[in-house]
Amino acid sequence: MAGLLFILSAPSGSGKSTLVSQLRSMVSDLDFSVSWTTRAPRGSEQEGREYHFTTREEFERGIAADKFLEHADVFGNYYGTARTSLTQAAAHGRDLLLDIDVQGASQVRRRMPEAVSIFILPPDPEVLALRLNNRSRAEGGVPREVVEKRLNTARHEIEKYRDYRYVLINDVLDRAAEELSAIVNAERANAIAAGGGDPGNGEVARARGLACRCLLENSYDRLQTVLASFGISM
């Protein structure tokens, strides 16, 4: 495909959607793949903006026809990325951002190992529980057992952080958004350099420095406390 493919994953309640919104206001030429889902719209969500909403039967027909780059069953609802997202981004020569869960990310990495994968971590279980409860209220009151299930699922998803190239901790929104933007700009500069072009300097050097700090192999000191709070060993 023309351009870069960025994969962004995080447990439910990690603030990923807010970070995606921030990122899209900070960088240009980045298409966002609107996923398909069988769940009902929440609050002010609109068709084609947050998701494409469809029936379970129609989604399963799409699976059978191999229309999805990836798909997963999450909390009883299907979520998936249509293959057309890639072809449309390629046609415009733009980079593409996928906001997908760990199941979907694994599928995409198998098909496109060159994709840039980024995992977002909440700072601790207490903050995650608060965000999930706030989301529950926004959804009109999700049953407590559903919130507990999401918390339990989050721990298992967090254990997959090792599969990603970059890891961010979303404790301070502006800082996490700056790091996410730096990753995109650094990867773009690296791609230009790899193609024999001149990526420039100044802001590029700063972006590369921030992005380097977020590489998995450089993040273990920062991750130690967060992982321990979830009962996960490094």
C-alpha cells in the first residue's frame, strides 16, 4: 500500500478514542479507518463517524466473503476493519490509522508485518475502573457485571503489550498525545530516509527522540510500576 499503516490498541477505558481525536488534530494526511460493528450506537455516536453499524447477520456474510482485513468478537459484538480502508488510503497516498483490539491487531500484523503497532496503557486499575464507570454512566448505566468483565478483560489485553513496537502510558493526556504524534512523525521521517529522501531536521529530530523513548525496548522502566499495579510481571 502507499503510505504507512499504524495500528493502535488499548483496553476498553484507556482513553484511546480521545487520543485518536487529539492525534488527528495534530497531524495531517492520516486517514482513520472507521470500523464496522454489530453493537448499537452509544450516546451521540453517528453512523460513519465513530463506526459503521450493521447487523450480526450482515457482518457474518462479510466474513464469509473475506471483506474484512481483521475482525473479532468482543463482549458479544463483532468489530472489524473493511479491506476497502486500505485501498482507499492507498488511492490517495495517505497513511492509515487502525483503532483495533489486540485480536484484530494480531491478525493485521500477520498479514502486514511492516505495520507500526502502538499499545496504550492506562496508568493503573483504579483509573481504568473510573473511566469504565464514567463510560457506563454515559451509556445509560451498563450493568456492574459488564464493567467487571471489561476490567478482567483489560488485564489479559495488557499482557499483550510485548507484541507491539511502541508502548504509551495514558496518564497525562497532552503528553500521551504528543508522544503519539511524535511516533507518527518519526516513522514518516524514517520512511522518507529509507527511500533516499531528506526527512529534514529540527522538529524531526525531536519527534525521533520522543518516539525512541516509547519503543518497547526503551519503556521497561516506565512500565514496571504500571504492570505491577495490574499484577503483571515483566
